[in-house]
Amino acid sequence: MKKIVPDPPLPSTQQHAFGHCDAGHPPIFCVNPNITAHDALVHVALYLRSAYASGYQALDHVHEKGKGLFWANLHAVEMADALVEAMLEGIESQPVR
């Protein structure tokens, strides 16, 4: 059976500022508008992998009392990465239109 109405396209990004430093000026950086959801998720996956890798290496320099908190943070990054990867796999498994 052929669908009469196609699925709506995924939303794209809106401009979103970040890098607030409370120095009395506007934020220095922003996410650009109109980036596709797929492209944005690919970049999120890369950023999460980098955060996990650098965090894992930083564990060697954290005092024993702080390691539990740091591990909790790494697990949160790992869970976020798994969710983003699952979303990407879902998007990429859709037929090309």
C-alpha cells in the first residue's frame, strides 16, 4: 500500500547562542540555523565520543574521592551517545526520498 501523505521532514536547527561568560557582552558562539537534524545528530555523536574519551583519560588525574562522580558523568555521556546513535540508525534506516 502506498502512502498518500509523505512523512513530514525532520526539523532543522534554530539559531542558539552558547558560551555565556557573564562579561557584559553577547555570547561569542552560536549554533547556526537550518542544519538538518541528521547532520546535527552526527556532530552530537562526535562531540559525545570526544567527551567520553577525554573524560576517561582525565580519570588518571582525579583524586580518589572524585572518581565516583566522574564515572557517573562518563556513564551519562555514554547513555546520551547511545541514544543519539540509536536515533541516527533510525533516521538512516528510512528509505531515501
